[in-house]
Amino acid sequence: MDQQMIYAELTLPKDSGAESSSPSSLPRDVCQGSPWHQFALKLSCAGIILLVLVVTGLSLSVISLLQKSSIGKCSVDIQQNRTKTTERPDLLNCPIYWQQVQEKCLLFSRTVNHWNNSLTDCSTKESSLLLIQDKDELSDSAGKACLHLLRLNESVSLSVVLEYDGSNTTIFDQFVEEDNFYACADFKVSQKSSEQLAFITLLAKGATHQISERRSVAVISEEKATFIQTDKPIYKSGEKVQFRIVTLDTKFKAVEDLYPLIIVQDPQNNRIFQWQNVTSFRNITQLSFQLISEPMFGDYWIVVKKNSGKTVTHQFTVKRYVLPKFEVTVSAPQTVTISDDEFQVDVCAKYTFGQPVQGKTQIRVCREYFSSSNCEKNDNEICEQFIAQLENGCVSQIVNTKVFQLYRSGLFMTFHVAVIVTEFGTGVQIGEKTSVFITQLLGTVNFENMDTFYRRGISYFGTLKFSGPDNVPMVNKLLQLELNDEFIGNYTTG
């Protein structure tokens, strides 16, 4: 029986292991058995109970420590906050480009801007600043200085003084009580001085704040522009030369002016005509003179002396008129595309009485590079040269574009065509030039005479016009028409 009970005791903990996690859940007969078994079981039960008590005590100690730490931290934070509220604030640290005046930061704008933009800029900076707007003053026109005070919290006295050439001019001197104040004042600078620098001093003083600034201002003399124009650039013997003089201000308006001296010089700088103290009539001066029957050929000069002491000149030419023996015309397309393989140049030479010239022509077609490291002009362009004999006064030359590399970048999109015709027998040469532009636009398609409305079941009519880069209609060109990405049909221009 004892052995069976001992066996039963050994198997009982295995079946009830799930219930032995808590001392209070142990059955009453667990500690029953032989005396030494009873002692061992009692000792283990006592150890388990002691271990549970130790773990519970440690948990309570940790929780207590955490609570004390949190309370201590809170007390430190509260003490720091109390200290911050009672201490004096730190010194003001103004951003870069801002200036500190007492306990405020000021930013002085040194760029000219529209008023609305300036107001927006100040608003974005959340600032309450005194803004002064000025510009370079012209000696013959009034300048303007503007003051703006925004969100004032006290009354201030304003003073703006212009310092120029040893004298002071008061622009503003007033007391401002408004919260927002804006005003402008006109002023002038002396025209007698040659000084090019002035100073504007600003002083704004209130009960608690004072702002001052001294700024340099350029003083620029108003320079008027004078122009001379002749009725044509080249004159013959005995012709009348007519010219006019006009003076414009800085707003490009014609103004009345006095010209102390106007002279005309021949190619050897001899004074052949002159006028003194000429005043413009209705802002324009018109003069004329007659060339003699046998003048000196060459370049003549009209010289106008201004009140400022400066002079303005204009050149014209007097030359002997010689009727050319023949005339040369060059015909080439106005534009070629980068897909064109060739283009045609036509040259004709005819005498003044209409007969064709017997001779030969030299045609040179070039396309220049943007730049070249070599100073030689021939290395700065791609050229093709053709020599042909005139037939009935004309010749046609086909120019192949492949050599000119139309798809290559780094070259100008222009062909320069130079033609020289040489007459047989006399060797007289006359030249002519033209240009042909290169474009990447292959053509344009326009819809013309289209119906205004579309009705279901009724045909829609219109015209397709295909033009080349020179706006010339192209014939026998195939056009493909699509509607809403659906193929409609092919059409050939006619």
C-alpha cells in the first residue's frame, strides 16, 4: 500500500502541474506521505511562497522609484519655467543684413521697387519699418522722395535733408501722429554744380525710439540726344543737300534746343558752310545748301555743336555719277529647309538698253561657323564656288546642300550668295549679293473656308492649304487627314 501511495504521490504533481503556479491553489493532501517526503514538500512550498513575496516586493520598489523620478523631473521643469519667466530676456540677435536699433531689428531696403511690391515684401517680413524710396536725381527735372510709416505705436518727428555741393535742402520736416503715414515730396538739385554725389539724411525720433540713416544718391546730368539726318546718303554735283536736326530728351520726346554752331566740312576739312545760334522751330531744325557744279568728291561732314560743348556729326558722300554699263540680278529661294538636297541660283546680266551681256559669272555660296580658333576667314566657313558662261545673258546653277551639313549645329542658318559677272572683251566686273535662309520648318498646313457647324448626316466641307517655309503653296504634296485619331483619307495638293 505504501509503495502504491508513493507511486501515486509521484504521479500526482505531473497531473496537477498546471494548478501549482499559485501557493493558494495547492490541495490539502499534497504534503501528506512519508515523513521525509512531507518535510521535503513543506520545504519546497515554503521556498515558493518566499520567492513570490520577494518578486512582489521588488516590483513595488521599482514602481516607487519611477514615480519619484517623474515627480522630480516635473518639479525641475516647473522650477526652470519659473526661472525663465523671472529672468531678463536674452540680447536681441538680428538676422543678417538687419540692423539693431535699441530692442528692434531694422532692414533698410536699397532696391527700387513698385509701392505695392514693397508693401507686400514688408508684410511678409512681419515688420514695422520706415521705408524711404528715392532715385537718381536729374539736374533738369524734379526728384521725388517718399516716406512711409507702417503700424506706428507712437508719434514721431520726421526730418529728411538733402546734402549737395555744401548746401542742405530740407525735403521733409513734420510731426506724424497717424498709425500709418505715407507722403512724397518733390525737390531739385542745383544745375550749376558738377558734383555727382549727394547724400540724403533721414531722422525719425519718437518718445522711446529713434531711427537715423544717411544714404548716398547719384546726381546725373540730363543728357539729351541730338540726331542729324540728310535726305539721302549720296549726292551728285550741283545737287541740293537738305538736312534736319532734332534733339530728344530722356523720354524720347523732341524738345526745343539752341545750337551755337553748325558747320559743313568737305573731304579736306575745309569749312564750306556755317550757321550760328540756330534755334529749332517746333522742335526741329531744317537747313539746306547747294553743292557747286564741280565739287570735291568724297565724304563730307555736318558738325553740330551743342550748348554742353559736345559735338554731333553726320557723314554724306559726294561722288561722280557713272551710269553702269550693265545690271546684274540674282534670283534664289528665300528659304530652304534642312531636308532639301539642293536649290537653284539664277544669274542674269543685261545692258541698260536691255540687251544681254556676253561674259562669264562666278557664283560663290558660303555658310559660316559661329566661331573659329583660326583667324583665316576661309577656315571660318564652308563654301562652294561655280564658274559658268552666260547664255543669252543668264545662267542657272544647282547648289548641292550636302556639303554644307544642314543638320549640323555650330553654323549660321544662312547661305551667303555672292555673284561676279565679268564682261568679255572689256573685263568690266559687276557684283551682286543675296542671302538664303535655312529653316527646320518643313511647311505649314492651314484649314481654310471651313464650315462653321457640323450636322450629322451632312458632308463637312473645307480646304487644306499646304505652304512651304516661304509661305508659297506647295503642289503635288500628299496630306493625310485624321479625325479624333481615326484615319479619314489621303489628299494631294493641286
